[in-house]
Amino acid sequence: MSEAEERRWVTVMLDKLAAQESKRMLGDGELAARAGRLSAQYLDGRARPASVRWVTNQNTRWGSCTPAEGSIRLSHRLQGMPEYVIDYVLLHELAHLLVPGHGPRFWSLLDSYPRTERARGYLEGVVAADRLPHLPAARGE
């Protein structure tokens, strides 16, 4: 196995482990605690949500935020995804408590999270895969 192939497989296996770890469903309380840690680590603790919870009525968004109420909602579709993806979506919504739109100030808040681009790529891949026609499972012949 070449070094490049070995690195690729290590990355694949680490992503699989991360996905397995995140399959344990976080409750709303754990989600709120995680949001607090992320705010402290990446936003100097400035984003203080009043509530953070999972919802089942968001099928076109990964998360949403109502800054006036301080509420953050994450789509149940994130459950089972790698932790860094959930953290990115949480951090994205936390940033909206500080900056409402998606302008340069907003994105500069997310610059400190090292897995922003990777998480966005993961979510884009999920969306793209959902748009593909569903093919019958390949037979092991």
C-alpha cells in the first residue's frame, strides 16, 4: 500500500469512527451544552442561546436560528452525521445570534473553526447524493 493510499484509508476509517460516535443521539440538553462549549471556544462566549433543540420539521435546512428569541433548532437529519458536521451547523447558528445575515462579518466568525470547509463539503455531498436517482443495490457477483 502506498503512503498516499494509506493516508486516504486512515481518513476514511477516522470518518467512519466519527460517524459511529455521533450516532448516539444527543439530547437537547447535551446539544445546548455543546453549543455553550462551541461559543466559548470559537466566539469568545458571546453567543448565548436561550434554547437549542432538535426538530423534525426542517427538511430543507440543516438548522435555523431566531436571534430575537435566542433559539436554535437543528434538523433531525443531522443525527448520525460526524460530530464535526454537527458542530459546524451549531456554530453556524450560534454565529447568527451575533450577525443575522451571511455577509463578510458572519463568515469571519466561522473562520476560526478549522473544519468549516470540510463540514460544508460533507453537507453538500449529502444534498447531491439525495438528488441522485436511487439505483438498485449492486449484487455481489
